[in-house]
Amino acid sequence: MKIGIIGSGNMGRALGVRLAAVGHDVMFGARRPEQSQAAVERVSGGAQAGSNDEAAAFGEVLVWTMREPDPAAVLANPALLDGKVVIEINNRDYANEARAGVWFEKAIAERLQDNAPAARVVKAFNTIAMESFDTTPEALRESSAQTFVAGGDGDAKAAVAKLAGDLGFQAVDVGSGPAAFRGVEALGDVIRIIMIDAGRGGRAHLSLNTLPEPNLQSVGAREASTYR
């Protein structure tokens, strides 16, 4: 398949290199020609370098790596997206939006903590459907069941983690503050969409895993980043 990479930074380079390695025809686009050319040099089987507009014209499928949602700010000819499959891969500004928790309104747990400031509120179990509490702890442990936990009091989270373990769930500590509360609550929204709209039912489950160490040395090192 012909793939156009719109923006050849860390993720654009990595995705394009790997898509080329598994047999796709890739053109890397960038605002700076040297950036797209540097990405091409990582591809042993050959790829093309060009501008973002050239990559958009080339690809049947486009990988949109720019946080900018207005095509007119990225492409001289935004109509190049018409009829194309466009894969948008971006996240919000981590430092100024995600970490500050501005990506959603206040979580229920946040509001509860605000209204009961002396309480030690912990968000947990909201990604677990009722059916799973009718399952033995042994069976849940065997399936690597998890619950995501957020809160500002370490001892309180440890107590919740102990209770989760008694039920058969591993507790995954997401952290504290607005982003943690809102993130865990958002995971509850995600799993319900999967359960209900996608038809997977109450046994659908979210879990955190650690992927294997990178072993291909093909996509290059991460460019300097402020993790924004």
C-alpha cells in the first residue's frame, strides 16, 4: 500500500520506517527537506522523501503526525486529504494540557475530594463490569485482571490495592492529581464504549502491559524532546 507520512519527526519516522520494512511503499513528508531525507536513510529497502503536500498526494493512506488539526496550516493544498484514509496519531500537549488535567472536566472522584477535603479519595474499579465481581479471584488472577487506581494518599491507595488483590485484581497506580483522576475515569468511558457500542460485553477488559525491549535498531534514536 502507498503510505504518506505527514511530518517526519520521532513518530512519523518510526512508523514510516517500520511500514516500509514490512513491505509498504512509503513517502516521508516534512516541512524541512533534510528531515524527510533523514527518515528515508533509515529505510534499507528504499522510500521517498518529499514535502508534506507531496506525501499527501502520494499516499492512499496518510499518517498525520502533526498536532495541528487544521490541514490548511500544514498543507498548501488541504484538498489533498479528500477521499484519503488519514490516521491521526497525536496526543494533547502533555505539559500544558494532559498533565494539568484540562482535557476533561473534573472527575467524580475530584469533586468528591473537593466536597470531603478530609477524606482520602481513591478512584478504582470503574473499568470493571459487574460480571467480573462474580468471578473467582483465582480465575481473575489467571487472566491477569487489573484495576486502575488514582489518588493523592499513598497509604489509601495501598489499602485499595490490597482489597483489589484479595478480589483477584492487580492494582495499577496511575498517580495523583487531576490528570490521574480524569485519566482513570476516562478509561471507564473507553471500556464502556467497547463493551456496549462495540458489542464486546461485560467481560471486556483493559489492562496495562510492558512491551518487549526494542531489538531492531531500525528507527533511530528519539530526537530531543520536552515531552510536550
